[in-house]
Amino acid sequence: MKKLYLILIIIGCVSSHIEAQNESAFNTGEWFKFEMSYSGFLKAGEATLEVKELVFKGTPVYHVVGKGWTTGPIKWFFKVEDRYETYMDKEEYIPYKFIRKIDEGGHTKNLEIEFDQSRNLAHVHNIKKNTNSIIETKPRVQDMVSTFYYLRNKLDVKGLKKNDEVHIDMFFDEENYMFKLKYLGEDAIDTEFGKVAALKFRPYVMAGRVFKEEESLTLWVSNDKNKLPLRVQADLAVGSLRADLSAFKGLIHPFNIIMD
């Protein structure tokens, strides 16, 4: 339960399969809402992702804000209020600033990270602990949120074969992290909006306190120009968690529904 929002956005990879698409998969004004359920029947929470834009230190950027929170009976014994933000370049989709402010059952974090992409450095301000540090990063490193939008524009899906693995360099909290993703092929799933053609992926996670094993997470995205996140299924150490896209607006491409 402590990773309601995290499982929606650690969806990353970079490899020889990545190349620029001719047109963007998203634009300012796009908004998603997700409904969470625990062990298949108990409503657990909601999450949203919204794309805005502004100027950050003289550079036009996408400002993406993600929020996640528990709802229903669960919030009375385990309250979650998470907020994630990224400020990323509108052409290269690399982040300049990342914010993580969470309260998960009393476990709190409050971090602001500024990326110096030209020097491969992350300036980490831990607001909760009142500390500052500078950490070396990999070139063109991504954060948790920017990864998702970067991939929607840069992943060459047509070049993927079933069981291909791809990777991305990510900076999470105060350390570098190599994230791995396996492509599981095409699928079709029933959603709130009808049956949708999808691409299925297996993000690798750290087994232990939250997830049962490395392959506990499965992700479905729409097999169209939008690459909408349709569903995330997670097998947890206790029970399972599922997140389904329940509402959206601001798409720049048609959302294709399969007619039975």
C-alpha cells in the first residue's frame, strides 16, 4: 500500500530501441485519473497525472504534477498523501527539477532535486532533514515522472520483440538506479471505456518489504499514438494492488476502442 503512486510512474527503459517519433504523444493539458483496488475488490485510492507548462530558469518546460491518495475504509488506518512533480525539457524530455513530497502512513519524505544535465550532477535538498548534497549522475538521467513521458515519445515500439529487455538510468531520492523493463508482447484488455489494444510490459522491481519478487509488476499501455497507461497490476508481499485508468482529457490523438 505504501507504493500506490510509485507503481504508476517507475515505467522506464532506454536502449538501442529508442529513437525519436515524428509527432508527440502528449501535450499541455493532458490529464489522467486512476482508480486503485486492493486484492481485487477493496477500493484503495486514486491518483492523477497532469501536464502543465511554464518557464524554468529561462527554459520552457513541461511541468507534470502527480498526486496519489488513499480513499474509502483504508484511509482510516493507513493514510497516503503523495505528490510528485517534474520540470522537464520540452524537446529532449530530460528533467531539470524533481519534487517528491509524501506521507504514507506516517512515513514522510520531502525532497527537491535540481539536475545539472550539462555536468551530470544532482543537487539534492532534503527538506525534512535540512540537508543538501551534490551527487554525480549518469548522462541524461531521468527521474520517476519524466521517465514515463520520455518513453511515450522516444520508445520505438515497432522495433521491440517479445521478451526484449531495455533499460534506463534513473535518479531516485538520493541515488542512481538502473531500471529494467521486459516487453511481453501485444494484448487486449477490457477497460472502463471498452476493449483496448495494448502493449504489455514487465518492469523489474526490488523484491522484499513491498513486492513479492522482482517480476511482481505488470503494465499495460494503449497500442496507439497516445501510449496511455491503462492498467498496472502489482503482487505485493501481502495481497495485490491494481490501478486502472478511469478518466482522461486533453489527448492529442484518437483513443482507439476495439469493436466486438
